[in-house]
Amino acid sequence: MNKYLACTLTAVFCLGTLSVAQAAPQAFQASYSVEYSGLSVGTMQSSLSYTNNTYTFQKLAKANGLAAMLSGNTINERSSGLKQGNQLQTQSYLYDFKSKRKARKDQFTMNSNKVNGTYEDKPYSVNVPANTTDPILVELKLMDDLAANRALTYQVTEKGKLKTYQFKRLGKEKISVPAGDYTAEKIQLVRDDDDRQTTFWMAAELGYLPVQAQHNEKGDLVTSRLLKVQMH
């Protein structure tokens, strides 16, 4: 596994942002394969659950086989907060990357227009607009906005900074993955850097859950494909 895998796993699996007020999607559990340039290098588990008036959205990516022996990469990302009617509101966020060589963590709490956290053990505090989101739940926001045909632009806070994520629609496409055949909405993250390209296929049959994602960085291609899903 080469030096790009950690960042490409993050780009593929952790593209997530949720507005402070967002329609709550159906709870689910999903499993994905991870390939690097056509070779199997890992798996990823994604789940959204509700307990009373709270939610937890979590993704856990792990290297496997030879990749696990060489790197031991794991990425654990989690957003939790309140479920108020059909809306979700972020209260805490965690991004925890570990390998045999290094570790990296971003962790914060969000309260109204204030974010307090630490990145690589350095504290930060950021004032953010009311519609700012955390960096895992773009996926849920995308699912909701694709269904409603809304604009795909989001304010995101990560690593103590405020960023804008914008996606463009590339049309519908039929796609086959291990979990089945789907008609997917193909979307792509808009970047100024031509060396990086991140693309998602979101299946209307599954409430626009991602069934495939690809991240291409200078020719290094990481692809995730849906293996199975259970909607609750």
C-alpha cells in the first residue's frame, strides 16, 4: 500500500457533511470493499442508528491482507448528536487515523455557532455560520438533497478550519456492484486541483446511499463498492 492510501481512503469514505437542520434518513448498515489500483486492500463498515432522540453515524475502514501487514491502516470516523423530529444536529465529531507509522486525530464538539476541538493534539476554537456541518455527514446531506433536487454546496469545519464543499451532477448511470444493479446519480466534488478527482454513484433505489466511490490522485485510484446493505 503506497503513501496515498490513507488520504484516499479518507476522501472516499469520509466525504460527509450534515447541515445543522437536515431531514433524517432511514437507519442502515452497509459494507463496502476497498480496492487500490484494482487490488483488494480493505473493507469499510458504515452505519446510521437512532436511540430515542439521538443519532450516531459511523464509518470504520480497515486494511486487510498484505495491506494490513504492511500498514495496519484503520480510519474510525463518527458523528453523533440530537435527532429532533426529522432533523439531525451535530454535537460531537471524531476522525481517528492509525497506522504502524503514525496516527492522526481530529475531534471536536459543536454548540450553536461555536466549534471547540483538537487536531493532532493542538486545541482550536472556531466561530462558524449557522449552517456549518461536520466532515462525515455530507453523505447524509447529499442523500437528502439529491432526492429533493437541491443545490449540493456545504460549509464544512474540519481540522480547525472552515471549508466549502461543492458537488456537480454528472447525470444518471446504471452500475453493477457486488450488492446488485442500480440506477445511480453520478456526482463529483468540484476541486481547483486537477491532480485529484473524487466521484460518487448514489443509488435512488436505496435513498441515494452511495453504492460506489472513486478517488483518483495523480493516477493512484482507490475504489469502494457496496457489498451489502440492510435498511432499518
